[in-house]
Amino acid sequence: MASKFLLLALLAITSSIAFASDPSSLQDFCVADAKNSVLVNGLVCKDPKLAEANDFFFSGLHLSGNTSNAVGSRVTPVNVAQIAGLNALGISIARIDYAPWGINPPHTHPRASEILTVLEGSLKVGFVTSNPENRLITKVLEKGDVFVFPVGLVHFQQNVGYGNAIAIAALSSQNPGVITIANAVFGSKPDISADTLAKAFQVEKNTVYNFQSKF
């Protein structure tokens, strides 16, 4: 009998992990109280009686992002930092602008899957499956096309047209997080040892130093 209870408990725990996501709200809404210093998984709710329309509002996604940077893209996020009312709802959105041939570099969202819709232009998109296969799944998208990036997997987009491109990304977290691979590996603070990176990437240490100098 004890073993059956143990098995049921184990199944309950593993099931809860398998379906884990942003915590579900147990009330109509939980507007984030940015002034509260209490640390919780998410953000503390402010008194719902003090909620107002602006807590659920953001304006600006119609504006083009400045793509004058090294990678030729700009992400305009709309997550719980921009809309306090997103707290505990498990969703967010972003606009991505791409200069001609600009890229949104390989990155991951540790807390969210992403669904991307192309509004203008042509984008080559892709993601890489986990070890050991590391299989690249890629496709060229046109205006109106939609593509999904599973949670945690390295993915990217590149504008393959001669004009600007625009996409909207919806994500399954109020705070999906972004880990840009090159920035994390070569721009960590403090630096990852050049010996470590040289061995990992099978290059000379001077090559590592050159990469690190760019981040």
C-alpha cells in the first residue's frame, strides 16, 4: 500500500513539472506593484481596487524600431515590465524590426515558447533541436506566415529581402527572458576563461580574445 501511495505522489510531482508554466491567476487580475520590494515568483499584486485602464495598456507597436546597430534588428518588447496587468497572465508580445539582411541573432527564451507572424518582408527563420541531434529546422517566411519556436531552443530570424521586414512575436510568459548566445558566451561578466572557450569551440585563444573584445 505504501508503495502505491509513493508511486501516486511521484506521478503527481512529475505531472506538475511537466505542465509547469507561469503561475495561473486565482483572481480576475494581479496588476504588478512595481513599488513593492517583496520578492516572489513574479511580481506582487497591488490592491485590485486601485487598478486602472493604463495598467492594461501599451502604445507604440506601430512605431518602427531603430535597426542601426551591428545586427540590423530591434526588438520592442511588451511584457510585464511595460504592462503591469500582464502579471500572472502568462503572455507577452514583441515587435521585431529588421533592416535589409538584418538578423535577430541566435538566442533562447528560457521561460516561453514563441509564435512569430511576419507582417512585412521575407524572413529566414529556424531553430536547433537539443543534443545530440542538434538538427536545424528552417524555413523562409513571407508576409502573413506564422512559425513556432519551442520553449528553450536556440532560434533566429534573418531578413532575406532587400527592404525592411517586420514581425510580431507572441510568447507564453509574462517575462520570457532572452539569452543571446554570442553575448552570453563572449560577453559574460566576468569573462569565461579563454582556455575554456578555445577548447569548447576548437579555436585558438587569440580568436576567443578577438570575439570577447566585440562584446
